[in-house]
Amino acid sequence: MSLPSLKKPITSLVHPKSQNLNEGLSLESFTDDIVANHIYAKHYEDEKFKIDINSYILLVESIIITADRITDSISRVIEGRIAFGNNSYAASLNLPLCTLHRISSELACKAAGIEKAHETTMEILNILINYPWEAKAILTLAAFSMDYGDLWHLNHYFKTDPLAKTLATIKRVPQLYKHLDTPKYRQVFLSPKCLIYACMQAIKYMKEIKDISKYDMKEITELSSAIRQIPLITYWVIHIIVASRTEISAYSTGKQGQSRKYLNELTEKINSILFTLETHLKEIRERQEEIKLYKWLVDHIENHPTQLSEVVSKLIEGKNEATPFIDGSTHRKVRIESSLRRKNVVLVISRLNISEDDIKALHEVYDELSREDKYRIVWIPVINPHDREEENRKRYNYVASKMPWYIVQYTTKIAGWRFLEENWQLREDPLVVVLDSMSKVEFTNAIHLIRVWGSEAVPFSHRKIDILLESDWPKSTILKFTRHSRVIDEEKSVIFYGGKDSKWIQRFEDKVIDLKNDHLIRAKGITFDIIRIGKNAMGKDDPTVMSRFWTTQWGFFIIQSQIRGSSASETTEDILRLISYENENGWGVLAVGTLPVLVGRGDLILAVLEDFNKWKQILNLKSFPDSFKDYFNEVALRRHQCDKVVLPAFSGWIPMVVNCPECPRFMETGINFKCCHGKTLM
């Protein structure tokens, strides 16, 4: 079966530096594209030709290392015999001897130079056409090592064995002695960084990549890029082996060997190959560790109860015991295991731009939790590496100074990103996850609870949430943004209103005055209040108030949808309708006390007020709120407008299907594309 990578490699290996033409043909002439055009026709992989690469690597290493020991002892004039290892595994290998002899024959007595090396490499690829790519490389090196080992084995017994002496003389082994200490010889052999050892390392790297690809091809995307490099790397490994064998022949025969320029280019080529493979393997190993950690977190958080300190340590740094926390109240370091023992934890995971309002709300929760010694809060900062280090550290120190709870240290590199993103759905917004002492998730994202109810949400149980949701939603989400939260008459009608257009605000207020002054309203003793949303404690318009207001509405909607379903109640539709008016000129919520009657877009609310004369007779039959609502529904039917809701990048659970707040249909889901030009965290 052929490899899935039999396409031309996309990423070129580093080319050697250009050389002068008068020095002979350069490797620059052999670009990746040119080589690829030659080699892919020399590959028809067959399952029958698979070999045990690891055993071949052990065999070849044993031969070459032992031969180099002999060579080194000659170079340093050391007498005596070399101790050989026990290579019994070689007997179990079913070596393709005929194939190895054919390769050895191709390697022997070749002329020096790039063109002849290329021609010989192609012949060897033709001999090995049915073998996997990495097998082609190791078989070529095995054939080379047989010849190389044979030469130095004969030399080892030169003085004691007449037959060895005769054969060594025939093969001109003594001619090699005078070259042992030359830079060229040590560039090709003997040195730890020589060409032959580098080829061996490249084969090991290729084998590791292929082994990983059997199991993790889909999950480790970096593998495909590495796999595409293997055919081209195989060519260059064989090319270098051919050139090295030619160099040995030149030493024995006295002919001209490879030029220094050519050997230098080959050294640069194999070094660039090793760098490429090491880079791929570094990424692949990191990805493997990430996958391993992700599976561990899924298993131990979602399936098997595990001590909280171990899970938090693994989540933060992938270790059983991560770097100590900073205790925000004392600024001292505390061990995770001792600080979280037998405790529940509230994990606050946020970027450095966490709002002052969120920190303030967390303080309320912290104070409430401090009454009993059952919970600990831990802040896990999300630090964008693309931002300036100085600004990041400054912001981190500022945010940390506002927090009396446990803080993950600035230098900590968070390991469990995949779990945070995929399972807890960490996005731009802060994520607050509540875990018990055995790492069971009590609530997946309590940030919305905290924004809506503050410390009232403690202890974040579903029972407590059900109680909170029983209250009228304006009481939970609107009153806190007024100065009337303590004095709302539960029997009196009130219109909460706001909007982006000051002209709409003014027209609305003028029409309300006209309505209140109408003789029928006065005669029937009808009274109602209007309460503006968007003013601060000083009574001035404040955009930050409105930002918090809309965040609170969203929080309630998400909690309501998550606990009771996005289409389960009129409450969900009302609050979604209000959210859809966030960017409108104006909006209004009519309520009796805090019981909502209707939520309307600004133009519809204004139309009801302007058309009062058309519906005021209904007041003889119905109450003011019911009369207002009946006419509002009439106007809404006549004025069609599409509703649009843009869901912010909240972390945690968000509804994927939403009912339209105006009709029984599902709202259409669009697709938005966003680019931050590389300035993203994950």
C-alpha cells in the first residue's frame, strides 16, 4: 500500500549556499523539485517488503561503531583487541542478502562527483523500489556497513591471521591508514558528527515519525508535513552514503576522492535535514503530550473521581504538583496540594483585561465563601504571548493586586488549553468553573450567575439557581441598574427604558408627560412611573452602566436557557427580545412592579404613546398595562422588522438554537469570519 504522501513535498529543505561555477557542479542544481521529479517514479511500496527497521538500525550501528573503534585504536596507536558486543539479535534477522549484495555492487568503485552519486542513488532506489522509504535508507546503509565493517575487521586480525592479512592486502586496507587523521576522513567517518552518523540519526528520526503516524495521524496535524518530507530525505541519505562509499574507494585505490566543496555541501544538507526532522519531532512530541494530558483530564474530571489538587496541577502545568500559587491575601507562595486539600474550588480563568466589575463581583463571592472554610478561589490568567512582555506583566501585577484569593504565577505556562477550549469552551470572556474536592464539575460557567446575582449565587448549586430563577427577571437584571431597587411598588405600572439615541429618549419622555396629563388618565386615576436605564449614581449618562446592563441580560438569558431550555418559557423570549434591542435607538419594558408585561422596540413603544387617542377607550374595559399591551401588539403586526441577535464571545455553554422572540420560528444561524492578523492567544 502506498504512503498517502506521494505528492511533491511542499516545504523545501534548506538549500546550501551558492558556490562558484568553476568549483564544479553544486548541490544547488539539485533542488527539491528536480529531485522529486526523479524519485517518485522509483516507488511502488508492497506490504511483502516491510522489514524490522529497528533491528536493522541496531545491526548497522553495531557494525559501524565497532569498526570505528578499531579505526580509532589504529589512529591512536593502541595495541590489543577490541571487545565486541553480543549481537545475537542479528541471527534472527532474515536479511535480503542478494538485495544487499546488489546495493553493495552499486556502491563500489564509483567515480567521484555529484552527478555520479545521483545516478547511483537512482539505481539503488530502483533496486529497492518496493520497500518503504525509510527501509530504502536503512538497507543502503546496511550494505555500506557490511563493506565498511569488513575492511576494518580484516585489519583487526591483520597481524594474527594470515588469511585476514592476505585479504586485507588485496582490498588495500593498509592504504587507508594514512587518511585516518585527515579532516576529510573525519568529516565522512569516525567523528560523532560525521556524515554517516548523521545519516543514521536521520533514519532514526524517520522511523519515529512513521511509528507515530500509525496511531495519531488524525490528531497530530504536524505529522502530515513531516511524512511528506520522508521521500526526499531518503534520497539525500542514500546520496550521502553513495558519496561516502566513493570516498573510501578513493582512499584504497589512490584515485581522486570527493571535493571538499562537495563534502561541505553534503554536511550542510544533512544538517538541514536533521534540523527539519528535529523541528517536526519537537512539534509532534509536544502535540503528543498535549493529547495525553487532554485524555487524562477528560478521564479524571468527567469519569473518575480524582483529588482536586492533582487535577488542578495537571490542568495548569501538566504535572502532578504544579508551581505553587500566590496567596493574594498574604503574597506568599502556597503549595497546591496543601491549599486545596478537602476543599471545593472556584476556578476563574480570564485574560488580563478582566473587568473591574467582574473582579468586584468576585469579591462579593469571596467574602460570602469566606464565611465557611469549604471553598477556595483560584485565578488562572490567560496571557497573550503576542502582547508586549512589559505591558503583560504590568497588567498582571495590577489585576493580581486586586485579588485576595489564590493566583497562578505569571511565569506559569498553562498546559491544559485544549481541555479548556474544547470541554469548558474557553473563549474571550472569563470562565468560572466550580469543582468539588474530587474534581466533579458542580457548575460549568458560574460567571453569568455571579454577574446577575453576585454572592446570592453561592453555593452555585442547581437547586439554588432554580430558586433564583423563580424571581421576575426584571427584579434580577434591571432593578440593580436603577436607584429605585428598594422602593418599587409591586402594584404600580412602570416603564423601564433606554436607548442609544438621545432624541428618541427625549421624544419618549415628552410623550409620557402628554399621556400623564390626558384628562382620561387623570380622571381614572391611572398612574405609572418611567425609569431610565443608563445613568450613574450622579444621574449622568454612563456607557459603562449600559455595558454592564447588557452583560447582565445576556447572563440571565444563558443561565435560563442552560437550565430550562432556550424556548421553555416566556421569560426567555422576553429577555432575548430585550437583548435584540441593544443597538436600537430606544427600547422599553412595561411591568407591573417587577412583573414584565411586554418588551418593545423604541419605535413601537413611541407609536403606542403617540396613538393614545386611538386606544384610550380600551381603558374603560381593561387596565392600563393590558390596554397598552393590546395596542402594542396591533402596531407590532403592522410594522415588520427582522430581529437580529449577535451572541458575544462568552466562554462556557451557549445556546446553538434560539427561538425568535417575536414569532415561533427558530432564528437563522449565520457565519461570521474574523481575523486578528496573528494576534491571538491559542
